[in-house]
Amino acid sequence: MKNIIILSICATLIGCAPVYYVPNTQNVPVIKEKGQTNLTLGLNASESTDGFEFQGAYGLTDKIALQLNADRVKSSEGSSNGSGYFVEFGPGYYKKLSEHVVFETYGLLAFGGLKYEEDGTNINANFFRIGAQPSISFTSKYFIASLSGRLANLNYNSVNGNYYDVEYLKANNSYWLIEPALTLQAGLENVKLFIQLQLSENLTDSYFLQDETLVSIGLKVNIDP
């Protein structure tokens, strides 16, 4: 714990340490019926990274939906050379509670990796994350507002390199996260711009080197059956 506190202070003051986790944008597709397809292209920005994302969702039956998401991030700090990737998928349940209110919940499994290099040192790791993401959305023809949340367990493996934090990440490789988000969409009936604000709280170790906020913007296209 002492080691991670020192690293956290160092990263905050002079940017000398990487972050080991950046949340991806929560996919809230607002599926209403069988055969509906929702596609998203977006950009995201956290405290230390910039990223590009693709998201998709499909109404498999009148109650079950599937989603698939991919994310690629790179360090936004000129003195750092860090990057990561992320692939996430899983099934979900959806239900129209009324004409303008839709409930969804997804069980999601994600795989990814990270690497960081600076001044001849490096660290590489793979990770997987499993979690649940419920949401409730108010919908109209030209505007959608969604509240969602993700409770997830994050696990690291294949940690290697000569960076001085390698042994810490090997010994402390499992974390619980809670991540609330607000998503706003506006535009045409089937094509909307969106913005999402997400927070990420590490319930296992509040000093863990991760980004705690993510802002995402992009374009959502809805294809009705």
C-alpha cells in the first residue's frame, strides 16, 4: 500500500507513472424491439488518455439483446508512451416500461491489454473484466436521456516488464469497480449525437492508479427492423 500511495502522489504531481485502468464508454443502446440494431462511433477522453470506440447492439428477441464494444486508447501526455485496447461483449435483457421509458441490463465480459514505456523501462499486462450494467432511459423522437451503472470485477494477468511497479501489479491483481454514467442523445429520429459523463470508483483500493472520469462524444445510428 505504501508503494502505491507514493506512486499515486508522483503521478499526480509530475506525471511519472502510468495508469493501469481507464473505463470504456458504457454502451446504452436503448433497444425496444426484436431486430433493432444500434451502432455507435465515438471519441473519449480521461485524465490521461484519448480514445476511439466502436459499439454495436442488436435486439435478438423481444426481450434479449446482444452488444459488442471495442476501445483503443493512447496517452494524451507528451512525456509518456502508454496505450491500451479493450474488447467487450455480452447478452442483456430489455423491457419497455412505458411508451417513453426503457429498462435494460447487460452481463458483460471484457478482455484487454496495456503497455507503457518511458526512459528505458516498460510494463505490459493483460486483463479481463466481468460485470453487470443496468440502465433506465427516457426516450422521445429527438432526445434520449439515460442513467446507467456498471459493477465490475477487474483482473490482471501476464504482467511483465522492468518497470518498478510490475511486482505490485502481480501481487495486487483483482479490483472491484463501480461506475455510474449519464448519457444524453439528441438529433434526428434515428441518428443522434451523444455525450456521456462517467465516473469510476475503485472499491478495493482507492489509491490504485486509474482514471476516475471519462467524457465521451460521438454519433449513434439506430436501424429499426
